[in-house]
Amino acid sequence: MPHIDTESRLIHDQGKRLVLTCPHCQVVTHVTATAVPRFQELQAYRPAQIGMVFRCDACLAPIFLRFTARAYAPSRVELAPQFVEVERARERFDFTHLPEEIEMFFKEALACYSCGAYNAFASMCRRTAHALFADRGEAGKLKLFDLLNEVREIAALAPETFAKTRSILFGIASDPRPGTPVLESHEAGVLLEVMKDLLYQTYVRKGRLEQALLVRRFFFEEAHNPPRVSTLPSAG
């Protein structure tokens, strides 16, 4: 259990260090505590939440984390093992092959997710999904629904989580309350991976395959159709 000792040091069990994705350099790395609140002040005010500054061991940038105080003992302040990343690393996705409108909506969805606004994220996922349905047509929408069911089977999604995901993505476009299901953080993570998979299967995979085949066709034609060498007529 992590705790702050009487010397205002952050101590982890068995000397373990925190590992996370740096919001600045996007590297999964250890972080080192550089600014820990003074033990005496914590004991005097006993805040429910405790903020600390860490240093990314990869790029040296400051990272701000917030912990929940579990107990105030005479010789230590015990912290919950979970923490909140005040700055979160932005989610990455290959937008190269996405239509412009879908790219715009999904970029905003990722921005909402990165700042922990999970229900705003759900609303933007719904807008992304309906733009996707409009682009692919009714047959494409049915295929996407089949893909969602495949994800449920592959990932063994819990029934409640699957029901929320299906409601958000395939709800009625005219619903005055888009993204109605309230999402917990882990459910938002599931929705994120589902959206990435649907967009990848619909656009990115097809675009990459077409691009790879085009390159191979080019080199094939170059190898089998060498340029002709013209010769000048001899003098006289």
C-alpha cells in the first residue's frame, strides 16, 4: 500500500515505482516523485485528495497525479493504490483513410476521452457512428452491427457493458438525449476499443491493403517492363 512517511517521502511496497504513459512523450515509463506534500501539513489539514508532482523518467517532463487518502496514522498517511492522472496521454489512431467528417468527430471523441469526460466521449462516439452509417449505407450499418457482435464474442463483454455500447452506437439518430447511458471509466475504455476496431475494419484496413497492393503492382510493372533504350543512327 503506498503511503507518505514522517519524512514526507512517498513509499511504495517492495520499492515498486509507478509506471504510466507519459502525456508529453507518449512513452510507457517509470515516473519519480519530485514534489510530495509535507507530512505535517497533511496531518494538520487531512485532505481527502492529495496531489503530487512526478517526473517522467523518459523525457523529464512534470506529471501531476491525484491520490485518495485512505487513512491518517501517527507515522504515515496511507493512500489508495489507484490514482487520477490530471493530464492524460492522448489516444492515438491512424486517421489517414477516414472521411473528413468522421475524422473530425472521432478526434473530438478522443479529446473527450483523454480529459476523462466519458459521457461527452459517448456522445461524440454516437455522432461518429451515425456519420459512419450515413457513409456506408444501410447494408454497411448491418455489417457494422455484425462486427459489434463479433467483438462481444471475442472480448467476452459483460452483458451490461455490451448493452450500453450498442445503445450508444446504434441508438436512434433523433434521440434528444444522445449518449444517454452513463459510462464508468472501464466502460468508456471498452467503447473506445470498439470504435477503434469498427473504424479500422471499415476504412484503415481497406486503405492500407489498397496502398500496399498499389505499391506491389508498381514494382511488378517496373520489373517486367524495363524502359527501352533508344540508339542513335550511325553517321554515314
